[in-house]
Amino acid sequence: MDRLIFTATTALNEYRLDRQSLTHELANVSTTGFKKSYEVANRSVRVEGDGFDSRFLPRAFTMNRVDLTNGPRTFTGRPLDIALDNQTVLGVQADNGNLAFTRRGDFQVGPDGLLRTGEGHLVLNEDGDPITLPVGSVTYNIGADGALSFMDPSAPELGSTSITRLFLRDASETPLSRREDGLFTPSEGGPDFENGTGVASVTAGVLEGSNVSTVHTLVKFIDHMRSFEMQTKVIKEMKDNDARGEALMRLS
């Protein structure tokens, strides 16, 4: 009986990772370019030590891999809004100065001309340097290959002037993990990686939403809570059985 209660209690404790994952996904349903991670899985693990060889306990395992499935797209028409196609990721500078990757494409130009994402991370060019754009009454353009250019509306005869190219990588063959700051990094190797077999490209004037399905996540949350209640009921039943057994012992 004590072992059954211990098993149920262990299962309740292991549900914490699933709760954290579901809560994190629900909190980022409306975050631009957010990508969910692979799901938490419960596995039966053999218990070593005294007792029967058939004793198993549940253990929660997580795989910190980012799911790059495309989210819904919204047309904005804004020249500095981009959606990254297929498995493309964008190189940015993290707060600690290291190279990291993101799927967020809502760019902003600061007073200093530096190009940043909506989260404030510096956008890098193909050489790994922060991108500086000319400020003022100019029109920006981002090509499908990530090429940045601008045009002065007051002097259309000059045409477009090329600036630089975005730091784009195709991650179709490289598993990515989520950093503590929410950015992506290769699961193995250094901060950078080689392009996969796909073509790294972007679509301008469009923003990509989160790939988290609200309905699917809520259904999982309900199923999680029912499992939690079932384990709680097992503990309560064992407590009641113990109390009834103690009463029978007194009567005898």
C-alpha cells in the first residue's frame, strides 16, 4: 500500500514538467514567431535496490528541441516585417553578445540606425555584424534572399541602394534547442551551423504568428488535470483502505 502511494506521489511530482511546458505555450500563443518545443513524455523506469524486479516508477523526460513548424501568417504591408520561410532562422545578437537565432521578424530601427527585433535583439548581417540602416525619409526593402536596400523618395532617379544581407540559415538538417532567453541555438556544436539542403528565404510585409494551437494545448491541459486528479484519488483511496484496515484490527 505504501509503495502504491509512493508511486502515485512520484507521478504527481513528475507532472510538473508537463505543467511548465503547457503553461509556457499558452503564455506565448500571441507571441510573434514563437515556436513550441517537443512534448514532455512520461516513461516507466525500473527501480534499482531492494524489492521485486517488477517495480517501475514514472519519470518525465523532455527533449529540448524547437519545433519549426510554420505558424499562421498575417499580412502587414510594412517593409520591415518579414516571415521566415520553411526552416529558415535569423541570426541575432543575444544580450550576452553571443550569436543566437530567432524566428521573430518584426524589425524596428532605433534612433542610432541599428536594426533590432521586437524583443530588442540586434539583427546581424551575413558577416555576423549588427546592421545599421540610414535613418530619415527613406524607404526600405527586404528581398526574398534577405538582401536589404533602401531608396530615397525625394531622389527616385538614384534607384535602390544595396546595404547588406540578413544572417539567414536553413535549419532543416540541424536540431535547434531553446536557450534560457528564448532564442535558439544548435543542439550540438558551436553557435553557428551550416545550411541544410533547403533554401533560406524570407517573405517581406508579412509576420508569422505562434505555432501553438490554443485548442490542442487546452485539451492537453484538461487531460493533464484529469490524470492529476486520478493520482490524487488513488492516494485518497489508499488512505481510506488503511483507515478501514486499522478499524478491523481494533475490532479483532
